[in-house]
Amino acid sequence: MAETRPVDVHPPYLYPDYKSTRLRAPAQPLVRVAPSPLETAGPVFPKRFVGESEADLTTWGTSAPLGENPHPVDDHDAPLDPNFLGKGQVLTDDEGRYRVVTVKPGAYPWQNHPFGWRPAHIHFSLFGNAYAQRLITQMFFPGDPLLAIDPIFQSVPEAGRKLLIADLDLEQGIEGVALGYRWDLVVRGPRATPMGV
Ligand SMILES: [Fe+2]
């Protein structure tokens, strides 16, 4: 699948300013392994695998979440919101549309470099009909000044960066309650969303 993607929008395996890539980037040429029938044809996720309510991340707790929330796996000592688990899942409809409701994430500090802060972002993991059809990436918010100094966002070639930023689309929001954003994901082809972010 890798050679079908345009290389000019996807981040390189090694981007030294993003420190963990120094350790995890392959040091040897990749070896291509032909996918087995299981990886290309199945398993297909049954529809019951995803409950409709799981697309709304604000209704998992006993009351509404407080709002901006620290990363669920970080080691920062900011208080956790007991009414926000930080994850959800949704099936796309027959036209590939999806909708999730969540609190807007905040920036959080990380140890990559002195005074390092990640811009607000949401991690996405997409599955097709089989485990091998997978896209992992991040969505960012428009106008965030931290984008300019985020080594993860900056590791994406310039042509790909705009594909990771959602568009403000108020009518997709909830009147009087929540802003709406639109973010289109393309799994393959010339408009593919940068992956591996
Ligand atoms: Fe994150």
C-alpha cells in the first residue's frame, strides 16, 4: 500500500526534531511482505461492534465533562475529568460520512524539547473492512499558533499540513452549545490524508 501514496504529503520515518523518531525510524530498508488473505479480506467489523452512542464522547460519564482535558496517557499532574474517557468510535454511513461530539482538547506539555507544548489535536485511527486497511493520523484546529512550532505537525511536508487541519463549519455544531468542524479523511489516492502522524 505504501507505494500507492504520494510521498509529498506523508511525514518521513525520521524527523530528528521529533525526538522519538530517532529511535523508532527503521535503520534498514523495509522488507515488503505480501499480505495474507486474512489481512486483505477480513475480518470485517460487524456493525454491532460500534454502538451509536459511542460517537458522543460527552455522555459516557455520570454528568457532562468539564471541558478541555489532559491527554489520557500523559504523565502530567493536571486533574483528570472523571466524566471524560477521551475516546469514542463511530461507523461511517453509506456515503462515508461520520460525526463525533466531544469536548475540544487543550494544548498539553510534552518532553520532546524545552517548553514543548502540543497543539490541540484529536487522534484518529481508521479501519476499512480489514485490519490491514488502517490509517492513523491526527486532526488539528485552524488558527492554532502552536502548529508552527510542533515538530509532529512540522514533520508533515508542507503540502500535507493543510489536510490535517479541520475547517470551522458552524452549522455542523450544536446550536448554542458546541462549535462544529468539518474534516474529510481520504484513505488512499492523490488526496490521501497524511498518515503516520
Ligand atoms: Fe495526543
